[in-house]
Amino acid sequence: LTGILVLLFLAAITKPKQVLSYKDLKPGEYIKTSGKITSINQYGNFAVIKLDNNISIICNCNFQNKINKTIIVKGKVQEYKRNLQLQAEEIITRQ
């Protein structure tokens, strides 16, 4: 039980690695990136967001009418159909 608590604590304080482009993604990494939204595919409460740095973001969120907005995203890199994408844990829209 103590070991699990320590792992949860370490996961909570782990800082994400800053990534600037798709070529820097590695599966399983916890990262932070930012970019301008170039496209959004909305499927109910699920969205696939493409940024101008070619990184695709997936989230359980509603992002309609946010094209050309700049966002900051933290999450874990996953592989889907031989492509890497970021499963968003936190998205901040910049004004």
C-alpha cells in the first residue's frame, strides 16, 4: 500500500516534457505542447484536434468553434493505427 501511494505521489509531481513537433513524440511519454488548432473532428463529446505542429490531440471534450485558437495541452502519447497522438489530460485555451 505504501508503494502505491509513493507511485501516485510521484506521478502527481512529474513534470511533462515540452514537445514542439510530431517528430519529437515517443509512445508512453507524458508531454506538454502548444499550437494553433487547424482542424477539429467532433464526435459527440469526443474530439480529434489537429494542431499546426502536426500533433493530433484526442479528448473527451467539446471543441466546436475553436479553429485558429491557440491551446496548451498536457497528456500521454499513444499510438493508434501506426500514428502517434496525444491523449489530453488538460487543455488550456489561450486568449
